[in-house]
Amino acid sequence: MNLIWSITLCAALALLSLLWLHHVRYHRQQHRDESQLRQSTNLALFQLRLDELELAQRHGEMDASEMQRQRQELEVALLQDVSGQTQTLRFGAAAKGWPFLLSATILVGAMSLYSQYGEPVQWQFAQVVDSQNMEAQREIQQLVEVLRREPENVMAWYSLGQATLNNGQYAHAITSLDKLMEIVGPHPELLGHRATAMYYLSDQQMTADVMSVAQRALSLDNADPTTRLFLATQNYLAGNYQTAVEHWQVLLDTPRKGVDLEAIRNAKHRALARM
């Protein structure tokens, strides 16, 4: 849980606590006041009506039995008013739904803030990777469609090999490179890419087959940048710093267009520093 998520959660809980504390206190006091007012009013009306009945009895307008019946009716009516008052107050409290609306608004706002500014790095990275993969898949699909119409399109096969290799589809990359070499013949750069795909397809193991393809590439061009960079990198990662330096030195001695010599010098110096 990152810092922004913690701050957002604490702020939302604080706002919800204040909201509901105010709501409960306000309505508890309001209900108490309303109850007292209604109760005093009902009692006053009861007493007034009872006085009228007693006055009527004294004047002979009703007998004792009628007086008792009327009194009981007044008492029953008073009890019903009190009961009805309690139900009305409960219903009114439940009907006041604005705290629920504000609570939902606070929670939605907190989640929106978190989703926009507080996402874990892993989530953001996953979204970027998914977007990149979708773009790569679209490119691969477009190249496949081109090759269905033009099965001898050299550039399409080359691009498909590069795209599938970069997208981690190593078996497809090997198939594309092999198809391309059936058209143009063995080429050191293509063999270098094939060795790279074979290496990753073999769980990054420098197998005899991988070395055989790499050596074949170097037999065609001893300074092939693709193959030399591949071998230098893998030897460096394996801790074979002297071998890595030798591969980089070949590239420095035979510079090619498009090869970043400064980056190679820096890599060579790092390897020498570890020896």
C-alpha cells in the first residue's frame, strides 16, 4: 500500500467519521426536542378535553358511565398519538438519506483520486506493458496479412522476425528468420538474430546449438555487430568478463555504421572494472 493510498484512506475515514457523528448528534437532539414538544402538546390537549368532559358532567350533560367511556377514549387516543409519534420519528430518520449520498460521494472521490494518482507502480507498469503488447500484436498481424498477399516480401519477413523477437515470440521469430534466409540465403545478421531467439527460447542457456549458429554467423562476418553484441552481452551476464571484452573490442576495432561505439566503450570499461 503506497503513501498516496494511505493518505487517501485516512482522509476518507476522517470525513466519514465527522459526517456521521454530526448526523447522529443532530438527529438525536432534533428527535428529543420534537418528542418533548409533541408530548407536551398531546398532554395539554388531553387535559383540555378532560376539563371539558368534567364541565359537561357537572352541568348534567352526561352521566358517570358516559364520562368514564369518554375518558377511556381520550386515554387510548393519547397512547396512539405517542406510539404514532415514535413511528413517525423513526421513519423520518430513515428517510433522510443525505448522509448515505455524501458517504458514497466521499468513497467514490477517494477511489477516483487513488486510481488517478495513487496506483501501485506494478499496476501502472502492467498497463503500459499491456498497451505495448497490443501495439506489437497489431504490427505482427499487419505483417502477417502482408505476407499472405506477398509471400516473397523480404522486408515483411525481416520486420516480422524483428517484431516477434522483440515481443518474446521466439519460436515465431526463428520461423520468420528461417523463411527469410530461404529467400535471401544465410546472412550473418539474420543468423545473429536467430542465435538470440534460440538463446531465449532455451531459457537463456548458451547451448551448443546456439553457439553453432553464432559461430556460423561469425564465419560469414567476423565483426557482425548483431552476433558480437549478443555474445558480449551474454558472456558479461555470465561473469565471463574477459570474453565479453574481446567481443566488444572486435567491434571497436572494426566500427560499423549505426553501432554506438561510446556505449560499447562504457560497457568494456565496466567489464574491465569487474575483472
